Amino acid sequence: MTAELRLGPLPKTAMVKLTIAIPEKLRMDLDRYAELHAARWGEPIDASVLIPHMLEAFIARDRGFRKASPVKRRSGTTPGPAQ
């Protein structure tokens, strides 16, 4: 039986490269999560590919961020140029 994970199948999206340093234990946890994700969805994946999707999911569920954000994400609209 495969584990139920919060992160579902990954969409194909354009990416921008960002370099970060993380503690070794976190890297091991990310590698383990990648293993579980691969087992659940049947496609091998590197942990570095999961990180942006994990961060996106975290931010989307952060109530404080949503309250402080000037852009309403639920509406599906983006602000236009200032007039």
C-alpha cells in the first residue's frame, strides 16, 4: 500500500532557478518524500523537483499570507497596470 501524500501529481510548469542551502536532515526527509511520491504516482522524481510544488502548496494554505496578500488569488484574476 502506498502512503497518502498531500502533494498530488505534478503539473508541467515553467521554472526559474533558485539556489538554497538546507540542513542535511531536511535533505534526507525530502529524498524520502520523493521516494514515497514516486511509489504513489508511479514516476521517479528528484526531490529538487518537488520543492517548488511543496512551497506553492504551503503558501496557498497559509491563512496569514492570504489575509496579508493584496491580490485575491481565489478570483483567478491578476491585477492590471496602474492607471
